[in-house]
Amino acid sequence: MKEKNRLKVMIYGEEYTIKGSADPTHIKKVANFVDQKMEQISHTNSFLSIKQIAVLVALNLADELLCLREDYDELIKILDGMHKRKKS
């Protein structure tokens, strides 16, 4: 079982303590990514509250994830088709 890492990160000017089994470098990378997304949205929509910015970031990231999953599933279907054609 992996040992839990505890790491302090800054996201949109707030300090958070993140605890997880992922590599600390990965945790920092994720936190920086979220911070950048929040900064991007806040610069284009300066009237939004922090909560609204966070929700928009979550929606954008969920959309990106779902699109990538759909692309992945489509690629798997293509590869399966190629594999089946190669076998016959």
C-alpha cells in the first residue's frame, strides 16, 4: 500500500493541504493546473465570485474529461476493428 503524501499547495491565493498517494510532483502539477484554470476564468469574467469561478472550472474540466473519454472509446473501437480485420 502506498504511503500518503501530505503537501501544501496554493490555488487561487488560498493554501490547501492535499493528502494522497500520488507523487508530490503530480499533486503540484494538478494544483497548478487548477490554479491556472481559475486565473484564466477570473481574467475573462472579473465579476464572478470565487465559488462561481470554481464551479466554471469544474464544468470545463468535466467537459474536457468527457470529451477525452469519448475520443478514447472511439479509438478503442477503431483499434478493435483493425485488430479483427487483421485476424481474418
